[in-house]
Amino acid sequence: MSASPTPEAILRRLEWTVIRRLDGMLHGDYRTLFRGYGLDLADLREYQHNDDVRHIDWNVTARMQVPYVREFNEEREVAAWFLLDLSPSVDFGSEGVRKRNVASEFVAVLARLLTRHGNRVGALFYGTDVDLMIPTRTGRRHVLHILHAMRTRPTVVARATPTDLDVLLRAGYDAIRRRSLVFVVSDFISRPGWAATLAHLAQRHEVIAVRLYDPLERELPDLGLLVIQDSETGEQIFVDTHDKGFRKRFARLAEAREEELRGAFRNAGVDALELSTDDDLADAIMRFADLRKRRSQLAAGGGVPQHLGVA
């Protein structure tokens, strides 16, 4: 059996296959990807026609009964944090690609894109609890340090209680004091209660939810009789995927979960980057960048972004 590739080999491959593509497609315009790129609050003033509605300060607006917007000073450098959910469910993946692998490649790509422009990146790691923090630094060596910590981290064995994503989000809120870019990298398979903390975190930082998933989590093929194990708790059940009714019920429950997740992200004012184990990483990032760019253009023209729209 061949040895696993080293972090250096992985990063070098990504630099040639993904990062070079993204550099060419983004043309250095990282503001299409990071809406709040390197901004510090400078002042508040009354809303004027054609102001970006995303900059409305709703708390001040409610007090003054007149719309107020936040004005920012742009900084040349930005700090970015990766809140990494590496609980047991991220070790699932079909076709030989685990969600953990997708997460590590995403972090390597984004961290390298940021540090190449002098920005700093750091990370918080969650398995059964938040057990590791890597402070923000810049440079390729630091990216390798984060990637090495992700790739060599022991797999968390199944346990009696499921993941509690709220623990990771609260740790991020407490640890990250200065306004930053925050990537919450998770499959969001967790005990409920994290959505309010995500919204709280998004009030202070520019937050992007990086949602990992595998196609088999949304729709089961007809594979006959199977034993399915809950990767979080270790519980096993025997199912018949040949049963069309069972597959339909599974799909309905999966779609209900999708709706719940979309609602949580929307209510928190957080955009979600969806990363599938069968997707092309560069294409997924570019689709996300294009979506945010279109929303920004609509907002600048007086339109209302989707996450502020009235249902």
C-alpha cells in the first residue's frame, strides 16, 4: 500500500491544479469572494439612495426609526479563521473521497490564496471538543502547518453523544476578537441549537458557512439489503434500499434537512458554499464567487439581497 501524500505534496498539487486556476479566474479580485474583505467600522450615517443595503445597521435603525448604514475603512490585510468540524461524520464519503479530504483541500486552497497576498490565517479544531487552536500567521509554511494538523489528526471514534457544533461556534466567538473572515467548515450534522450562535458570530465577523456533503446523504440508490451505521454514535440499522418507499422517505427527510439548513443560514445572514465529495473544488468556489458578485451588484443597484428578502 502506498503511503499517504505529505502536506507538501498535497499543497504543491493544489497550487498547480486549483490555485493557479482560481488566480486566473478571479484576476486578483478577491472582493468577489469575500464581501467584507479587510474592513473596519469607521462611522455611522443615515442611509442614502444607492447605498448597499447590506451595510444597514439594524440595531441603530430600530432605535432611531431612520435607516442608518455603517461606513468602513478598508485595510490592506485581513485575518481569516477556519472553524473546523472534524467530528466522526466528516469521515464519511462515497467513491473513495471523504468529506474530511474535501475540507482539508478547501482549507489549503483558501489559506494559500489569502497568505499569498500577505493576509493571516488561523484555525480552531473540533473533534469531541475544541482541542486545538493555531493562531493567525501568514506564509506558505504556516499553511502547511495547518494542513499537516488536519491530515495527521486521529480519526474520532463513534461516541454516545452526537456532535455539538454550538461548542465550536462559541469557541470561535470567544477567541476571535478582531473583525475577521470566518469560514465554518462542517457538514452541519449536529445537535440543534447552533443556529443562534452562528447568527451571533455573523454580527461581529464576515462569516461563510462551508457545508460539506456526500451525494449518498441526499439520495440512496437501489443497493439491496444494507447495514447502515451512524458515524456519530456507532448505532447500526438494517435497511432494504430495494424498497422504493423507503428510498422516497429517505429523500423526503434529506430534503427537509436541506430546507432547515438553508433557513438557518438565511436567518443568520450567512452565505453557504456547498462542497460535495464528487465536485470540482475550483468550480465550486467560482460558482460561489459569481453568486456573491451578482448579489453585490444587485445591492449596489438598489436591489435587496436574498438573505434580506421577504419570503
